[in-house]
Amino acid sequence: MTRHDGKPVRVVETHLCQRCKALVKHTSFSVRYNASTSGPDSVLKTFRWVCSKCGEEKEESREVTIPSSRARLVARLLKMRDDYGIHSMSISAENGKLTVQMAFRDTKDQSV
């Protein structure tokens, strides 16, 4: 599978293989999204898995909640810690206002 920017994506999870009768790593080679019957705020995510030991294929469906735009924004802010030299980060929300405080690893006096 590839992302929209062309980079490869590899999803690996441990599952019980019916043929091997053991817990084995499985690789997903297809992910499909369909509308869910439970409501507009969730989707049905269907994975196609292949066993790394015997090659047995299986399909698994999960109902996944679509994250709100606020949740996606907070997740993006949290990922910034790995991308930049951030030592610590504090995120707080009050009365519809989001406050983010960051401390950088290099403590030299630098202007922002």
C-alpha cells in the first residue's frame, strides 16, 4: 500500500492463523473504507491480511470513529515533538481556547 504522497505503508500485526494454529505476524496488503450503518461519524475499515509464515489470507472489518478536526489538530501538535527539538509540551483547553506551551531542547537565547 502507498500513501497519497507515494511513500509505502506497511501495517503488521500479530493474529491467530487458522492454518498454522499459532500467533503469527500478518501483513496488511489492502485497506478499504465503507460507510458504516451505525452513523455518519464512523466508517467500516476492512483489512486484508496475509500470514507471514504460511501465506494464508483473511479479511477483517473494524468500525472506526472518524476523528474530529480538533482531535486531528491535537494529534498533529503532538507529532511536532518528534519533528522538532521540543523538550516538553503542554496543551490545555478551556472555554473553546487551546493553549500550547513548548520548551525546546536547545536553551540558548533565540528569538521566535
